[in-house]
Amino acid sequence: MTPGAQSPMALAFDLSFTHTEGRWNVPGSWTGADYPDLHMFTELARTAERGGIDMLFFGDGVGIPDTWENSADAAVKWGISWPRHDMSPIIAALGQATSKIGFGLTYSSTYMHPFYIARLLNSLDHVTNGRIAFNVVASARTSDAANYGFDQLMNHDMRYERMEEFIDVCQRLWDSVEPDAIVRDHTTGIFADPAKVHRLDHHGKHFHVRGPLPSVPSPQGKPVLVQAGSSPRGIRASAAFADIVFGSGGHHASQKRHRSELNTALQNAGRDPASVGILWAIQVVLGASRSEAVARREEMLGMLPMEGVGAYLSYNTGFDFSVLPRSFVLGELRASIVAAQGTQSGFVDRLISDRGAESRLSRDEFFDEGWRYSTGYDQTIAGTASEVADEMAEQFEVTGSRGGFMISNPLRTPGAVGDVVDYLVPELRARGLRSDDYVGSTLRSNLLGSSLQK
Ligand SMILES: Cc1cc2nc3c(=O)[nH]c(=O)nc-3n(C[C@H](O)[C@H](O)[C@H](O)COP(=O)(O)O)c2cc1C
């Protein structure tokens, strides 16, 4: 690529689950350090920055999974999706150890208040000098709900309605102090221009916020906005405000469907479909040879016992799969999940797209497939750097060459992150899919500049 040219393919690491679902116990992982050791995260951030990675991303969930058998015991015992710390102080520290890589963090619009989040993200954008993204989630998990005083999940579509109002309030708070409002005139003693600092007086269905934000505008003005929900209503929310979408990857048919539904929703919202990319989740295991990588991937099958799989799947769907009968029809299972206000995407959606809604499955078949899904085995591409780069280039092309990848859930921490930087990134650069260095100083310019039409 010519110097200064934008990378066509955005690249981020999702480090949400480096230590859960048995990864903490994989030989060579977290050696000599325990989550949430700051030195480990600092090493990961510096390594990723050495490879020109656009963003380190942290999803979140605030409850210990307890959907399976209505108990947290299995999740506690096997370390399923817990422990999880609030990453904002850790990101503030990582911002001081790096200068170019960005950071994505997650908060729930169902449980948090937009005033608090708008103010927090403004401060983090200052501390990192313009390198923050906000992944807003609707939260599909009952254990999260219970920690914020709800005994059941809020209606699925209502969560998205609330999300849209939440983001609207945040946007207006970030705009409430104009970029040149702060004068700091030492001669007159005037600090700021009142004509450029605005109240919101927002009175909506879910929030009442007077404003303005009592903060100095941040380097990016507002964080990069990310949204992952992929039901029809979730996609409509993405189309309303997302700068970039986080999508479940590894399955060309559902990826193409997600891309095409997002295109339609963006058009309906009056936005250009070419202006919003999708970061597809991808899991990779690299090796010097294909056989070495495949052997490493086999380690994943020993990571989780069946009880852990049940806890993982039930939590992520918002539906207790321990009650499954010996045999059932997939479409009927989906209807039960919808009735329970669970997520309409994910594992069951994938089964339906592979087998059809009319298919009948036994309970054993369901958990056997669920085991390979929960460990990430099925979704993991094992191969040499060149083979993995081939697959990424193909996925990128079939989904419209917009956005890029969220390399998720490294099997060994920190070694797997180093492998991507040292072996995979050079392959992508050689194909012209990545530039040799960061092209801008903010996360917005690096992550969104890539393949998108502005
Ligand atoms: C790739 C991906 C990443 C997600 N990350 C999170 C997360 O970190 N925390 C969370 O609470 N929900 C997360 N979700 C859940 C979504 O935000 C959403 O609540 C869920 O998918 C249900 O909405 P839907 O029915 O529109 O898909 C994620 C979903 C996807 C597909």
C-alpha cells in the first residue's frame, strides 16, 4: 500500500473472554499472572499496537450466569463468563502505556443512565486522547437484570426503544458544549461563552435530563458508537446511530443476511449503506503448519465440561436449556425463546439457518453441537497465517468489503495475540488489506477510515 493510504480492512481484538470458559487453564495461557492483572493487559495492548491493530475491545455482562437450572453454581464452578471487571479504569491505565491503539468498552442502555455514561466516556476520551469506542448493549441476560433491581428482562423491543433514546440523549450531551465554547481568556477572566453551552431539557419516555454536560469537549467529540444486536429490531437500532456494527462471524449465509438487512435498514434511515461497516467476530488458531494449528485447536475440546456448556448457552440466549425435552422442533424452540424475551440471534439462529426451522433435533444432538459452539471450536479457523489470511480475505469480500474483523477470544494469553501480530498481520499487509501503520491520531480516523465511503 502507498504510505498514508487507509487500510481497507479494520482489525480489532475482542479480549472479553481471555480468561473464561476454561481459557485461563489452557497450557501456556495466563502463565504467572491472574485476571485482571494490569501488566498482562498492558503487554497485550503494547503487542497489539506494535501490529497496528485499530482497537482492543471489551464486551461486558454484570451478572454471573444463572439461567441454567436457575442457579449460578455451574458458572461459578467452571468460570463461565465470569469474573468480569469494569474495564474503564483499566483502559485509562492502558491509554498511558500506548499512544495509537483505540479501546472499545461496553455499557448497557437498559440499566445505566445516559448522563453518567456520556460524562464517563467524555473523560475517557480525554485520558486516551481520542481513542474511545462505546459498545452499547441492550442486555439479554436475566442475571444482569437482577443486579439492577429487575426480576425479569424488559421486553426485547422496548430495550431497543430505550437504547435509541439513551444514545440520542448521549449525543445531545456530547454536543451540548460546542467545540469552541471554552475561552479561557486570561485578560478578561472569561472562562467560557454561555451562548455555546446548551441545556437539553430532555423529557422522553425513559429519561429526563436537563444538561448540559459539565465537561470540556473531548478530542473525538463523541466516542465511536458500536452496536451488536442482530434481530430485525436490533439492526434497526444499528441503522439509527451505529458508526460500526459488531457481527457474529464465521457463517457466510448469516453474515450475508445480516449485511443485507443492515443495508436495507440504513437506507430506510436515510443513511448510506456504504458508510457503516461490520466487524465480524473471528476466532483463529495459528501454527507454523496446518497440522500444528489443527492440533492446537483440539485443545479447545477439553476446555469445558457439558455442565459449563449448558450454563454458557442458556446465559447467552436468556433461556434455560436444561428444560429441553428429549426431542424438539427448532422453530418451536425459537418461539419459546422469543416468548421468554431472550435473544433471537446466536446459537439457535445458527442451527435454524443450517438445518431449517422445521428440523427436529434430539437433546443430545443439541448439546453436542452446543459444546463445539461454546468452546468456539466450530467457529475457529486453524491454519497457517497465509491460510487464515485467505479465509479472512474471502469473508471480507463476500460481505461487501466494508468493516473488518474482531479477532476474538484468543486461546492463549498473551501468546495468541503475539502470533496474530507477528504472522497474520504481515500476511494481510502483503495482500494490501492493511496499511503499515496507523493512518490517523484518533480511533475514529483509524477504525472508520478504512473501507468506508465517508
Ligand atoms: C457479536 C456480539 C457481541 C455482543 N456483545 C455483548 C456484550 O458484550 N454484552 C452484552 O450484554 N450483550 C452483548 N451482545 C448481545 C447484544 O447486545 C444483544 O443484546 C443481543 O444480541 C440480543 O439482541 P438481538 O435479539 O437484537 O440480537 C452481543 C451480541 C453479539 C451478536
